[in-house]
Amino acid sequence: MRVTKRMLHVRLDRINRRLNVDYWLDNAPHYGGWALTSNEGSVIIYHRVSARQMLTYLDGLNTGIDMMEGAYK
């Protein structure tokens, strides 16, 4: 499966909405791929990885939020 920018942003929007945070995705292929940041890029939450790895990380965050909210009881 090809990971698109839209797929990443849909998952990130869900995280931002549910946690009431303002995380950003920054893509710089020449520096190693996607980074999850906050404060307009000045704080790195998760360092640069490939699109597939970032998708897995964001899915994990969403699953963790679901578990925190009791969706898996």
C-alpha cells in the first residue's frame, strides 16, 4: 500500500482533535522523511522517518488514545 500525504494528515487531524494539541507534520525527503513536530516545528515529537513508519506511529497513537478512552473494554 502506498502511503500518501493525505493519509498521514487525516490521522494527525484526529490526534490533534482528540488530544486538543497542535502537532504538525514536516516532510523533508533530503533529511530523511517525515517528522512530527509542535510549536511550528521548533519541538520535535518524533524524528524523521519514512512515510510508512510515520503512518504506523500515528496509528499507534490513535490506538493508544482509543485505549485511554476505554474503546477496547
